[in-house]
Amino acid sequence: MAPIAVGDTIPDATLAYFDEQDQMQNVSIHSLASGKKVVIFGVPGAFTPTCSMQHVPSFIEKSEELKSKGVEELLLISVNDPFVMKAWRKSYPDSKNVKFLADGSAAYTHALGLQLDLSEKGLGVRSRRFAMLVDNLKVVAANIEQGGEFTVSGADEILKAL
């Protein structure tokens, strides 16, 4: 399957996350993005070096600037279970503006065409690193990394697209 691209409508799926009261919620991606401008960004894994020290912090640090430019939701997706995503969120004191969504079976990642097989490294199927600007379910910008790079999927690149 070809990766999602500019002009495509994002697929729907139900993913899990823990809210601020530590209650697990199941939520439809379409319910979060319909009629809104959102950023959906994906990482290969929770607590991994580039994801934890660069990619996720870029969106946390720029969340207010993104919101000031009309972004209503910042949605982080990773192929991890909801409990890992909860622990990861809690490792960032200022992460209140980012929803840490669990795609435990990689079903949504596959629907986006952004799966990455890291089985030879013992990690199984993961997500490619990416960031998308989505307006009312339509992809406006699709910044998808090649290999293990972190060059086009950070918050600064999404800010340039706004």
C-alpha cells in the first residue's frame, strides 16, 4: 500500500489513550479530526532515543505556537500499548497539549501505509517517523522520514506548512 499523501483523506480507526484523570479512553481518529485542523505525528517507539529526545519534545515545546496558528489537536501515534503510552506521556511534565495514542497492533499504521518492519532489530512492526498536517480529515502536508532520519517530521517543519 502506498503511504498516505497530500490530498488524501485520513482513514478512521479507534485508538486508545489515557486522559488527564488516568482513565483509558477509546477514541475515533475521525472524531478528533473532523472539522478541525490537527497534526498527527508518528514515531517508531516510545522511550526510544530520537523519539523521546527530539521528535516528541519538538511538538510539546511548540504546542502553543501550533495552537496559535489554528491547530486544535496534536495527536501522537505509536505502535505501543496504552499503558506504555501513558507512562511515556507522564515522563514529559508539559505534555498536556499532546494526546499519546496507542496503535498496539499497528492496524492504523498499516492503514496509513506507514509501517516499518524492524523485526531484524527485535522491535517487530513499527511506524515510520512522520508528521502530517490535516484539515477536516484531508492531508495538507505529509512529512514522512526515510530510514532512521529526523529531518522533515518535527514541529518546525509543520509550522512552515501553516
